Amino acid sequence: MFRTSKKIIIFGCACASAYVFYYYWKKRQLKSIDEGFEEVAKIDDSNERRVLLLGLNNAGKSSVMNQIVSIEDKDNVYSVPPKKTDGFAVYLLKNKDFICNVWEIGGSDEVRKHWNNFLQDTDVLIFMVDASDANQLSQAVLSLKEILGDSRMDNVPILVIANKQDVPDALKADQIKRALDLHSISPHKHKVEVITCQTMPIPDSAKKPGTSEYSYCHPSMMNVRKKIFSLASAT
């Protein structure tokens, strides 16, 4: 399903052909074509960056992206808590220079099996963790290192987001660096930045009257958005 009015494109399942399908659909929006998938190679995407957003279940990926979209689209509304991303979602972010297509991939055990299908042509990797759940960090380390072991990710800059800073005793940036063993990543291979953020609490005034939908952006989302474009501009 496509929700372009809110700069979000939602798909229902993770599959090996997802990347090709997206670009084929995009080309169809620009021009009616009959030649087939070979047209994908002709797309001019020089003003676009592909950002891959990964993280385990409950890291808060959808919540963060919903609020970042609200920075650009004041009419954007979202549910709290959001529906889990069982497959993947694509969020379109814009600044004056280019567009970032942020691919959020679900973090369940089943969907993580398909993460390697989405690595091709990644310009920036965002890896999000629930900084309040130390029990998940060992699996997060394994998942991150498995992804970085793929040659397609060589030299891709990494933005690690320590989410849920509103929760008491949530780990801070330096603690997350140690927990994820980020110091072992060679600076000659990856530029790594770690930032913190939170999406809660949401003020009652942000709730749309008579609905379960909200329109709100925590101040820390501005820094997350800024970092995404900063890393993307360097690629």
C-alpha cells in the first residue's frame, strides 16, 4: 500500500525482490513503460540517498520515523503504539539538496532472516537499539556484526541510535558504544556516530480529538534527522 501524501510508502512483506520492485514502481510513476525490469537500470537517482534502518523488535524504529516525518509534514498523524513492521516500510525525507529513502526493516526473528536482501546500494546504515533493555543488546551486537560482515556494506557510514532515553537507567551513548563493541569497528572501513533520542512522553495536547492518532515530534528528532542528512551528504 502506498501513502505518498504522508511521504510514506508501506509494503506488507519482506522478500528478495523488494528492492527491484520499489524502483520498478517508481519508474512507473515517472513514465509509463512496457519494456520490463531492464528499465530499472536507467533511473536517475543521483539526488537520492538510500538509508537502511535496522534494529531488533521494540527498538522504536517506527515511532522515531513517524515523528521525523511529522517535522516535514505537519499534517502527518500516527497511532501510539504503532503497528509492528512485519515486513518493511519506506519513508521519504527531503531537504533542499536531496531525498533520503529510509527503508525500515522489521526486527523479528523471521524478518531478520531477510535483512541481507536489502543491503544492496545502501548509502547510510542506521542501527537502532532500545537503550533501556540491556537483555537485547547481546543479540543486537550479533545482528549488527553479521550485517557489517557483508562486503556490500563496506565503507557505509553507520548511525547508531540509542532510543528510549525517557526510560530510567537507559544506557547513554558511551555505554552503547561499549555494549555494541563499536570500538572494534575500523575507522578506515566505517564512520560510526552514536546519538540518543526519545519519542516519549507525548503531551495530551498532541492527540487528535476523537481519535487515537497523534501529531507530535520530540525535540530530539530534529537531531536525528540532521544526522541522517549529514551522513547521507558525505556519500
